[in-house]
Amino acid sequence: MGYWNESMNTNFLAYFEKEKIQDSLFEEHTLGKGAVLYDVAELAENIFFVKSGAFKAECSYPSGRKFIKEIYTQGEIFGELGLFNAYYLESAIALEKSVVLSIAKNDFKRLMAERLHVNSMINFLVGQRRIQLEKRLENLVFKDSKTRVVEFLLMMADQKGRIVGFEKEVKINLTHQDIARINFTSRQKVTILMNELKSKKIISFNRRRILFRDLDQLRAELNPAMMMTSE
């Protein structure tokens, strides 16, 4: 039975495995780092699930500027707006060697009709992602770049981190340029902030992971002032 719940688990792959959804509905694809799974304005024919690795949803403009709408990791669904639109609204690019499962859009719509829980999971997910995008817009208007980046790091630790002793680890191949494009700031500002947090022993990082050593201290780095910024 479908339901709406703030703690709803939206790991579709775990649900499909538990419910023994037929494997024949899915096709597996392996992509290398930097490979494009689909491009913006491409006909939306499939819905995708991350089996391993990670993807970014990236938008580009004729001026050459780019921004990243979302990061998708193991178990997460993406391209889901293709259910409501004929074309993809962003490009999906592998952040590292990744494996993804695809299902034809019409097959997934039938799955939603047959299983109310899948329908509820999609409705919940679309609602949550809309809330997150609106929060990012508010952050862009009202918060400075440091606050935006620190809040992003806290979100990553909370949503995508795994506990390692008394610390948390996020294993995603995110560059400083990627973090900048997610938070509408410059790579230079991200690099300065990340190095500052590292020198304070709040985080450590390399090209493949971020280790959160003191989340309480990271929260203390937030700027409490909600002020307009021109950054």
C-alpha cells in the first residue's frame, strides 16, 4: 500500500530487490568517468537508477557557464522528470566509473500504476527535490558563498555519508569546480574554504572522498546572518 511519510525510503533498487521486480524490465550500462548518459533536450525515453558510482545533473548555457542541479549516488533514481516531460532537462554525467540501470519510461509508468508504493515514492521524491531546489534558490539570494558551501557539505554528510568510527565519509569523486557549480560560486573560493576547513581539522579530503572529522565544528562555521549578497 502506498503512503506519504517524511521518513520514506526512496532507495528504489532496494525496493525492487525486496519485491522481486522482474529483472527483464531493466538494462544495465557501465560508464567511465566523464561519460555522458544523456544530454539536455534529448528525448526522454528511460528512467535511471544508480547501481554503483555517482552521476551529476548538469546544465549549460551558451555563455559557457554551467551549474550542477543534483548529485546522484547508489540506489537513487534520476531522469524521473522524463515521466512528465518529453525531453530531459539536464545532462547526466558520470563522476567516476559507474553502473546504471535503465527502464523504459512506459514500463515504469505501468509499474507505478500497478504498485501504489512506487507511485508514492515518486511523488515523495519529486516533492523533496522541489523543496531542495527552492531552498538552494533562497540560499543564493540570502546567504553568502561560504554559508552555501558549508550547508552543502553538511547535507552531503547527512544524506550520502557513511559512519567510519566517530567520523563520516562521503566517497564521491567531486572536484572543487563541481562543488562551486552546485553552490553558484567560484572554484577559487571553494578551494580556499576547503583548505581552511582542512587546516582546522574539521574535514580532510582527496580527489575521491571527503572525511568529516568534526561535524559540530563544521556547523559552527555557518554564518548566522541572513543577508543579501551580490556573490
